[in-house]
Amino acid sequence: MSDRSFRIAIVGTGGIANSHAKAVKAQGKRAELVAGVDVDLGRAKEFAAKWDVPSAYSSLTDLLAADHVDLVHICTPPSSHAPLITECLAANVNVLVEKPPTLTLDELDALLEAEAASSAQVACIFQHRFGSGAIRLRELLTPTTPSPATGRTTATSAGGTAASAPTGGTTGSAGAPGQSVSGGAVTSADATTATGATASGAAAPATSAGAAASSTSAGAATSAATTASDAAAPATSRSTSAPATSGSTSAPATSGSTSAPATSGSTSAPATSGSMSAPASASAPASAATGGVTTADTTTASGATATSGSTTASAATSVPAGPAGVAAAGGAVLGRPLVALCNTVWFRDDAYFAVPWRGTFDVEGGGPTMGHGIHQYDLLLSVLGPWEKVIALAARQARPTQTEDVSMAMVTFENGAVASIMNSLVSPRQTSQLRFDCENATVELEHLYGYQNPNWTITPAPGHEDVADAWSANLPDIPSGHAAQLAAVLDALTAGTPPPVTLADARNTMELAAAIYASAFTDKPIHRGDLTQDSPYAHRMGGPGTPW
């Protein structure tokens, strides 16, 4: 891996900026935090002193004129995202922007045009895609196909893509060729790791528009001019771990791989990149899917593990033969996804909405559908792929807000799966839950603002007990978070490939948010692709106005 060091600035130095600063520091010598920017220069200077940052500025314009930076993290309120990103792209400076990347689909489409005219690229924070449990889930939902050349079984996505080990450290059996991700394709690499060796390095890059992605955590927000994300409320008891169920196995996880939903109009299944090696058939371990249409034929050494910030998984082991074995008829270990639940049920009191920019479509973009639940349903989309149709409702139950404080949606997916999504800010017992009922097992995640291995449980269907072994085999515990996504972004920028999550990736998630509002406020089902530029819900998430 290149020893390049990236000069990074953070724009908006309120609460969530601290999560970004921690993520930069976690990269070690690969990244240097060189500036903080805030319209309140005093706040910027306080931030600079706290994080040992050499420079502070009161505007992005001043930063770009005075300092060389490779990457700007935008942590301001959502209404300022589009103009700040546009300014960075005009200066050919790369961007990592907090969620939501824009207020509207129209703004996002305009940024896609600006990005096409720039040498810089934009990545969107959706960091829950990068936790190791999510990576393992996507891997075990990846169908397998036999290699024509070798007859060995390798993991491939429904789009025909195959997985590889991440850049910066390819594991392989002693003397066996490994592979690495580069530029959206799987390229061969002869770096091998002997049994018990440790692979280091950061997450591998996403490889195409429609490749990797992630989601953001809820951080504290301050003034309207400085900080984006929502203030993190204290965790409540019972809200951070999923109870174990009979016969279930807690899922260790890796980080850095993401499965990216296809963009609007696409019908391809999600692809993953920067992923750990997936469990494979009894004949050979498989790798995870990348953006390249190439089969991976890697072999991984047993006992190899990943180090801090790395997404190189411990060596994949063979899935036991039996009903859940991936060698059977090209099927995935988990079988087809059938039903999913996605609940973001949080609590925000009336005082939370006293911040002027909160609770408005014109500044915040929406209520919990845009600012809170987007964390979880982005992860849902990264697993299930392109959505097809949504039927939704929204209500203002209790809070002093112009937007909804509750929304519910029923979503169908192109792969045939169906899911329910609930977003709430009126729920005293806070929790974030996802559940995937597949043919061969139920996989569940319960946490609040971020997850680790103990937050996952798996319950095999009768006769598929070996799915639990496939889930837990040689899996390091890397939590979801900004550090994991930033590592993947830096890998991508080093390799010259699109960084995760691209604007095109994020559009699938943003379009679902807009469709939830459109369905709720028009009392009609909305199909993906319905919200064209002439739709009021492409111009404004709240459309022409709310029922209340």
C-alpha cells in the first residue's frame, strides 16, 4: 500500500466533528488533520486546540485559498451541504460529507453533474455498512458459482461480480496467490500470508458507482451554521444488544466492506468491496463481491487476522457440507432473503427541537425519515439491494416540529424480498433494530448508535444448523463507525478508484426517503423512478406541503 499521507480539513466543528476527528486520528500516519472551519471562528479555534490542529478558518473559501488539503469533511447542517460540496468540487478537492448528503434529489443530481466536471470525488457518510456483521451478512447472501477454469466454488453477486481480499494486505495460503481490489476489478496479487500471520492496512476501496457505502452515527449538533447530525441521546438499558436466541451464534464482524445498492434505474444486485474473505464451499474459500465482474479464486491461510482499521478478515474456512453449504446449486449460505424489519425507534424531547434548524424540511430536510432512520434503512438497502415500491404513512404525534416525528413504510425489493421500516422520535425505550428472515436462518441486529459483534444474533432454520458456523468462522470484531469508512475512502483515493459511498450509491437511499414522504403525503404507492425532476418530491422532501 502507498505510504501517502492525506491532508484533511473538517468544516463545521460542532458535535459530530469530534467523531470525524477521532476517525482521522485513527488512521495514524495515513492522515493528518490540518484545519478546522466554522462560521464561529472561536468555535473553530477551540476545536483546533482540542485536536491539536494547526489552523482554524471562518469559511471554506478561506481554507481553500490558504491551505492545501486533499480531503474536506463536511459536518455542517444539511442545508449547507450542496453549496459547500460544489465549492470543493470547483477547487478539485475531494469531499466526505455527513448524512444526508443533500436536502433533495434535485440537489444530489446537480452534484453528480458537478462531480463529473471535476477531478475530485464525493463520498457520503453511511458508516453502518462497514461493520463486520454487515459484511458477513452480505457475504452469506451472495450466491456462488463454480469457476469454469478450476471447478472451484467462488462467491459471486447476482450481478456476476466476485469478491476479493482488500488492498493493503492480501491473505492466502502459503504459496497460493491472493487477490486485491483495484479500480473496480479484481486483480491478481501474489502476496501471501502464512498461517497465523497478521494482515494490516485499512479498508479496501469501493470500486464503482454503485459500490461500497456506509452510514452515519448520530452525533451532537450545535448551531445551524456549524454542525449537521443529530444529538446522540443517552443509551437506555436493554437498548444496545440483541438477546441471544436458542441455537444462535453471536456474529463477529469485520469492517470496510460495503454492499452498494444499485442506483436509480438499475436492476443489478448490490456489490461489496473491501470485504473480508467469505466462507466458501468445502473445496475452496470464496471471497466477497467487488465492483468488478471477475471471479475470485483465492485461498486463505488459516489463522490470519486483521489489525486496526483493516478489513482483511481472518482466513475464511470451508463451510461444512450440508444444507447450508454454498456449494449446493449455486445458492447462498443464508438462502434467499424473504422478509426484513428495520426499526429506528428513538426518543427526542421537545427541547431537542429548540435548535432553529431542526424539525424543518427546508433546513434539515425532514424528520426521522431523513435525519435518524436513514442510518438503518441505508444498511437495509446495502443488504437487500435496489428497492422497487413503497407504501408509507407519516404522522406528527407529539413533537413541536414542522416535519413528521413518526413514519412507517412497506417496501418491496427487486429480489422479491419485502420489508417494513419504522422511524420514530417518540419512543422512550430507544433501539435500532434490523431483522432479516432468510430461507436458511434469521439474522438480527440490535444496537443504538453503532454495533459490534455481540449486537448480532443468528438463528438457523431447522436442518441448517451449520449456517451458524459459517457466520462465526474466523471473524474479527470491527465495529461500525467513521474510522472504518474513512479507511476505505483513503484506500480508494490512493488507488484512484471511487471512494465509498459515492453520490450515485447514496441516491438509492435518498430516493427511498423521498418516496416514503411522497407515498405518505399523497396516500399512493411510489415506485423507484417515479420521482423525476418535475416531481415536487424531487425538489423538496416534503413536497408541496404536509397534511398538517
